[in-house]
Amino acid sequence: MNPSLSYKDAGVDIDAGDALVERIKPLARRTMRDGVLAGIGGFGALFELPKRFREPVLVSGTDGVGTKLKLAFALDRHDTVGVDLVGMSVNDILVQGAEPLFFLDYFACGKLAVDTAAAVVGGIALGCEQAGCALIGGETAEMPGMYPDGEYDLAGFAVGAVEKSEIIDGSTIAPGDVVLGLASSGAHSNGYSLIRRVIERAWGRLDAPQMRDDFHGRAFADAVLAPTRIYVKPLLELMREMPVKGLAHITGGGLVENVPRVLPDAVQARLHRDAWRMPELFAWLQKHGGIADDEMHRVFNCGIGMVVVIGPEHADAAIARLDAAGEQVWRIGEIVQREAAAARTVVV
């Protein structure tokens, strides 16, 4: 007679899952905000729209961290990728003027390592605190045979709200408007398939000893794993103080593919490559990968994580306000009339 089997024999440890939930609860409590009725632990998370919204429109976004996770696995560094997960979604919904309200995560693995998962969720909670949104739910899926040992995947889901009359859609952008660029913290969570190839070409493997070498004042690993900068709080404050005509989160596709997404057909964004300093990480990648300028601009953010389009009469005040909020900001270009068949955004 065959011995009886348990779920644990099949590779799923229910006790580990329960232990993780208990570890997560205090992390999630730190992110609580007005509107949360029920969070972690229930079958569904409950959220009530704050009463201050008159005609609320819900704005949602979802994303992952991509192959940046491969670097996290190789270096056994799991405490920052959760910030990336939050940043990629909340920065996206921000560009339409939305205030992020709550966030849910999905963590999938082959075998649940509680310490690793707790480190990841700690980063998610930190990202939610930076964005002012509540971590109110999620899912941990342990699926034996689906992922190699020590690896996992992440997905995140953000929901925000904006007054219907205050949705930012870029429709008022016109020639003469000013293009501002807010500094990124690094590559954020884009282009890592190429980044990994460059590191492997330069040093042979992702966990090479050179990853620990000093790189302009910090370890190279810290530079390449720097978490995505979350722009929510300073830009929401800016939008309350003055009219913002357009916002573009610079993700996959870089400056040349993301800025056009918020521009009317009749205009072009003319960006000046000498208006901001490209961080050392991108210079290193370009040198060791032999990457052409055009390819850099369509793969990486090249130091600009968020673009703001604003009327010329507000540009100086916007720069001062963002600078006071701790952002590094440059006047990187202007909006001009677009010639027929011309590119929507050019870097000159």
C-alpha cells in the first residue's frame, strides 16, 4: 500500500504561507490611509473612495519588474525590487493626474522562502509609503515545478482616482510650452535584458566580483539595482499649485517613445541632450556595450524618469517647487510645431 501524501510532499508548504502572511501584516499596516475598510487577510480588500472626490474617475495600472529580477537572484538582493514593482504602476497612473489609492501584489514561486518573500514585500510596503497608497491585498502562489529554486516572479496592481475635470491627457499642449525632466535613480526597471548582456560581456557573469567594486561612491551592484524613483507626492503637490499640461513616465521605449504618448499630433517635443547629465551607469553601459545613441534613447531613461510639460509662464515656479520637494529637475526642451511626417519627439 502506498503511503499517504500531503500537500507538503507535493511541494506546497501551507505553514510557510501562513508564516509569510503574519510577517506581511505589520508591513501592510504601515501603509494604511483613509479609505481602507479591510485589508490583508480577507478574501477581498475593501476600499471606500474618500469623500473629497466630487466626480472621481478610477485609474488603474499593472506591471512587473522584468528581468531585473535575474540580477536580484544572482546577487541575492531582494529588498528593493518591491519598490520597483510599486513604482512602475503608480508612476504610470500618476501621468493622468491620478492619486494612487491602493496597491495589490502577486508573488509567485516554486518553493516559498519566507525570508526572501518577506524582504520583497518589505520593499513593496516601502514603495507604497513613498506613493501614499495602501497595500491592502495580494496573492502568494507556491507552484512547484513552475520556477527554478530561488527564483520568483512579481506583478503589481495600482488603483488611483482623479477628478473627472482634472484628468491630464495632453490635449492642451501647444508650441512654446516647456519640457521639464525629473532625474531618475538609475535604470529603474527597464532595459535589463540588455543590461545583463552588457555585464556578462564585460565581466563574464552577473555575480562577478566587480559587482562589489566602488562605482562613483557606491558598489556597482547598488547602482544597477537602485530602485525606481517614485514621483507621486511631489507631482501631486505641483498639480495642486499650478496647471500641468502633460506628464510622461519614461519606461520601456525611453524618451523617444514615451513622450509622444502625451502629445497632440500637431506638435513635437524637441529635447536637448546637453540639457541634463547622463548618469555614470548609462555611460558605462554605452561604453561596454557599444550601444549607439539612438538605441540608448529608445531603451533607457538615460537619467530622466519623468517628463513634465508646462506652460512657459509656470516653468520657473515649477522648477523651484520640485527642487524644494527634493527632486533634481532640468529644463530639457520645448514644444514646437510639428512638420508633416516628422517624428513626435527628437533629441538634438
